[in-house]
Amino acid sequence: MVYFKKSQPAPSSLSIQKKKKSGTYNNPDVITQLKDDFYDKCYICEQKYPTTINIEHFISHKGNRDLKFDWNNLFFSCGHCNNVKLDNFNNILNCNILEDKVDSAIHYYCKPFPKEKAEFRILILSDRAKETKDLLEKSFNGEHTPQKSLESSFLRSLLIKEIKDFQDLLFNYYECMEEDKEYFLIKIKFHLSNQSAFTAFKRWIIRDNKALKSEFRDILK
């Protein structure tokens, strides 16, 4: 997870639909605004352009219409992570709240080799960080059903490919001619931005290496 700033005001359809007995929050303006706010990424796993998209309630509404139509409670999620979360994780870190420090409270790591699993370690201890870690582990490494095990393995394959591509980019930056460094630097900046897939993992690659952290310190600010 990384921080995403939720745009305001809320999509106009939410207040209109809330007044209807059979109103829905799953409206075109809501989808478009969430898509833009979350840069086409699932807020939990950070998969970019997921093939299945859900408008997810951060706190399960369980029939509560205030929560159901609350703009600040609606998030952009892939179908896999939404089905893992359901109403089982209602006390996780909020990636729309800067003070929750979602990408520094938990350490992210995955070796760029086939079949590797993602690893998560709590750095800022809290019940919410623990629950977030549990959700991330279940999304990336879940084996609670044969279907979820397969979905998690597909997700990790995407993650590992992205990490490998990012590492190749870092090697190219250090090995290229001086006049080509700016070209690779621009690409590295994108990979470390919120717009890139699996940003949290890439940022920890930089933070975990003293030389890389020194070189790209300004980008991580």
C-alpha cells in the first residue's frame, strides 16, 4: 500500500442515489473518480489495471446506508483482494490518511525469482498494522482455497516481473553513459511514484540499500 489522496468533493451521484430505496454507489462518476484517485491500481495489492474491478467499502457497510454511500469509505480494488478482505478486515491502515504512514509502517520484500512469496514485516507496531500485514499476506500468499492459491500465485508472478524490470532499470542507470542517465532517471522516478504498479515493494528496494537510498533520496521524499 501507498498513500493516495482522495479527491473532493464526492461524486454527485452518491447523494442522489442514497435517497433512493434501491440506490447504488456503483455509478460511472464514482468509478471514474476512484480510478483517477488510485491511478488505476488496487489499493491493497497495487496491481495496475486489474482485469476485475470492485468498488470496495473500506469499512463493511452491512446495510448501513451512511457507510454504503460515504465517499471516504469507497476504494478502488481488484476482485481478488476484495474477495480476500470482504468483512474480515475492518481495522486496517487507511491509505487515504497520510498520518497512517501505510508504506513505512510495514516493510515489503519479494525476491525476484520464480515461485518466491512476498514478505511483510511490521515496523510501526499497532493492531491496525498487524491486521494490514495479515491482509497483505493473504492477498499475495493466500492458500486458504485452491482458487485463492492460484490467484495469489498469478499476482506474485506480476509482482516478480515488475521487480525484475525495476532492478534491470537500476542496473541500466548505473551502467549507461553519462548522457543517458537522465533518460533512466525519469523511468526510475515513475517506478517510485504512486502511479506505478507495486510501488511499495520498489521503494523498499531503494530504502534497503545504502547506496541506492543516498542516490535516490530526493525521489523518495
